[in-house]
Amino acid sequence: MTMRKTIASVFATLSVMAAGAIPAAHAQAPDLPAKPIHIVVPFTPGGAQDIIGRAIGTKLAERIGLPVIVDNKPGAGGVIAAESVAKAAPDGTTLFLASGGAISIAPSLLGGKLTYDPARDFAPIAMLVDTPMTVAVRMDSPFKTLADLIDAARKNQGKVSFASTGNGTITHLTGEYLAQRAGVKMLHVPYRGAGPAINDTLGGQVDFIVTSVASAEAMVTGRKMRVLGTFTGRRIPSLQGAPTVTEATGLGGMEVPVWAGLLAPAKTPPAMLRRLESEVLAVCRSPAIHEQFEKLGALSTCAGAPELDRMIKADTQRWSEVIKQGGIQE
């Protein structure tokens, strides 16, 4: 056989192989249903999670050529929204913009009152962001460092107080986690939202607040608050050199991601989940989305289903232990 015929034969063989591979590739990336995709957000419009959902939804719609609608279903710390998605048709058209409240906290806080099982009734698609927490005090607080605050709590058990956005919320549990890890008792003061919690921290009614980076940034910029520590693995540049909680205390394991990710009903076909994961990650990793998240004080994570699954399991374990040790009830 001549060299020319040999080369022609090889190319013919490759062409057949490639042609045979096309259906397989499409089998791994099925067409999405030709109807709107709904992203269920468990909070009211205008908040950070709603903005995240709308940012992802807008770019996802542009990418896949289908309408993406954000449905706000607030209430019960995200449980109402989670219930609706758990019962939705598993066809890839209903997604849940989930966070710890309804998925990794509710099982331990509410127990048998839940009508869904996060581990059984949902399938992970992709992790999107981390909206981390901080420990912040008013500018004229006597506590100059987090070590000062913990030392005072150690000497005055149960008297150093902290504000949260409500009982059983991520801000409450993060503050309790800090107290438990430091071996001290602190007085938890729950509020109905961040606004009144911040106001009373500024007014001196409580000693410190556990609040998001986004909320703390505005207070730091306005020289109303100082951040004593962030529950992150690295410092946040916008917080004017504030250390991480690990740096400030010497305690390990103080990275507490406040994750947000997309879940689907559990029986959604695996191939559909992979297609959604691929499309969502492509959107999440775009510069435009990264910039939007950064403006919210959120850290882009943009990781796949396995990473989100691991995050949920680790988060569930952490909050289960904190709730049990603290005797926390709804």
C-alpha cells in the first residue's frame, strides 16, 4: 500500500470514529426542555441572594436561548422555597438557589418538622459564591482586637453580647461557633434582620455583631465600624487589613463558607444535571458575573456538583454539632 493510500485510510478511519462520537457527545449534553427555567430564590427581592440569582439567570438565558425566571419564595429561613422545589417536576426547569439555612441548618434545627430530606430530595448542580461572615464592633468599642473580645468573654462568662439577624440564622450559628471554639459563653441577641442589629451595635446596646462582608464593608468605609476578624481563609482587601479569625485567635478550622449554589429535584436525569452544571459554570466563571459578585462582597467559587455536595455535607456536620452543643432551638 502506498503512503498516500495509507494516509487516506487513516483519515477515513478517523472520520468514521468522529462521526460515531457525535451521538455520544449529544447524549452527554441533552437538549433542555423548550420552556422557561425557574430559579427559586428563598428570600425577598433586592437582597444579596436575589441579586445573585438574577445575575446568573440573566446570563444563563442569554447562553441557552431560553427564558430564565426568578421566583422569590421567602419564609421560614428558606424552607418554604426548598419544599416547593423538592416537589417540582424533575425535568430541569425548576432549580433552587440554595444556601445553608434550608439545606444544612434546618435538618438539625427543625428535625422531624421538615417535609423534605436535603440529602434525599435534591441533586447538586453547581456552587456559585461564598458570602462570608465577619465579627465587627463600633468604632469606639473598647475591643481593639478579637483576642481582646474573647478575653473579656472568658472573664465575664455570658455577658459579652453579640447581635444576629435572628435565632437559628447563619449569623447566630457563626457567633455561637466562635464562642464554642474559644471555650466561652456569649450572650446572643437576635434581631429581625441586619438593619436593627447593626443599629444597636452602633448604639452600644450589644458588644459586637456577626454580619456579612457586604454589610460590614459599608460600615467600615463610613468609619462606623471596625472588623475584628473574617471567617475566611484569606484577608478581604476592602476591609482595611482586618485579619482572618484564625489569624486573630490562633484557632484552626475557622473558615466558615456561607455558600450559595444551585440544586435540582433529586430525580432529575443525570445527563440533564451535567448539562445544567456545564452551562451554569460557564456563566459563573464569566468576568461580568465575577464583577457583580465582587460588588456584593461575595467571593466567586464557581465549582461543580461534587464540590457543592462536599460543601453541603461538611456544613451539615458543622451546624449539627454547633446546634447540639449550644442547645439551640428554633
